[in-house]
Amino acid sequence: MNAGSEHKATDYYDYIDSRDVREHLRAVGFHLSPRDAAYLAAESRRLSVAERRAAWAEIMRGLGDCAFGRLVSEAVERDEALLAELSAPGAHAFQCVCRGEDGETVETRRGVSLAECVSLARGAQYTEISRRTPGGGHVHGLLDGAGRVMRLSGDGRIADGFERLAFEFPSPFTEGERLRVVGGEGIFARAELKYLGCRFEPGLGMLADCEYVNALGETARSGQLLLRLERRDEDARTRETEPRT
């Protein structure tokens, strides 16, 4: 590695969606390698597409050819191709669906441009956009409330391989705590989750078993990525005001 090119491990914590997981791993001095950071950046919902690309460039700087470099290169190339299709001039118009805090639809527009989608996204919790490509397929995007492109996808599920980089880390939560999904969508946009414990699943990562009440009023269980779980605000305030021992 070249002099001055070493990336401080503490910077990598910022790629973690959950405030509580970030704080806990920092507090216990959990070491994050560049390989770990590449996985965290891939999974992060905090990073826009542009920020993720910059994060990967920083992670890879000075490492040269490495085992996970091809995953990063392929992901960047895929995002660039999808973004080019999304941004290309032409008559292929967008469908734009703006969502509120509970995941409800607050506005739907068809036949609009990307610029109009970005304008509509400002103030919404998140906005789903879709555009038909000249070849007959679709490119999909997710915009945040500032109009930034947060995620991109094409038709079908993409197995990008980053799940192979998943690693084990300690959980900051105890059984029974009330949690929420950071940046949740749909049913999990505002759902209150009861933490039951967590486990490491190769190819998936650290999964937390959680209970919640579904739309039918029934108690259900779901496995959630631990990286995206944090305490609900009420619990966080209680934790911050409790005397330290």
C-alpha cells in the first residue's frame, strides 16, 4: 500500500445505516477491513449511488488487485449503465410514485421526465421511479427526499456477490428491545419491532429475528438485516439519560 493511502478504519463505520450499530462497533473497537467496508457500502441505504461509487473508489485506492475488486468493478459498471439509461434523452417517459412516512402513496405521475421526478421527490419520504428502455426493458430507481438517486436496478433480481463478503459482528441490542428499520419501506416503514436475538447466516449476513404486528393485527416474525436496525427514538432517549455505570 502506498504511503498516505491507508484508510482509517473509523471512517468505515459511517457506511452503517444503524446509529446504534455504528456507535456500538466504535465503542468496542471492532476492526473493519477494506473487504468489510466494501460490503457495508454495498448494503448501505445512507449512501446515494454517487456516494457509494466514491466510497468504493476510496476503499480500493492503494489496494491494487484484490479478491473482491472484481465485485466492486462490476457493480460500478452496472450502476453506470443503469444511470445512463435512466438519464438518456428521448421520449421514453417515467412513472413516478412518491411515498410518505408510512409508505403510503402520496402522488403518482406518468409521462413525466427525470427532472420532474426529482422535483416531485423533494419532500417525500422516498420516491420510486421506473422508465422503459428502448430495448423494451425497464430501469428502476429510488430517490430520497432530496431527489438523490439512492438505488438502481434493471429487470429481475441481480445477484451481485457482495453477500459473500458478509461478516459477523456483535449486536448492541438485548432481547425484548423495541426497534425500527432504518429507511424502511412498505410495512416496515414505521413498524415497531421486538428484538428476539440475532444470528449469522452465510450469504445473508447478520440477521435479527423480530416480532411485529402486521396489517391484519396478527403477531408475525421477520428476519431483518442487523445493519439496518436501531432503537426507536423513545428507547434511545431513555438510554441516553440513564446513568452510566
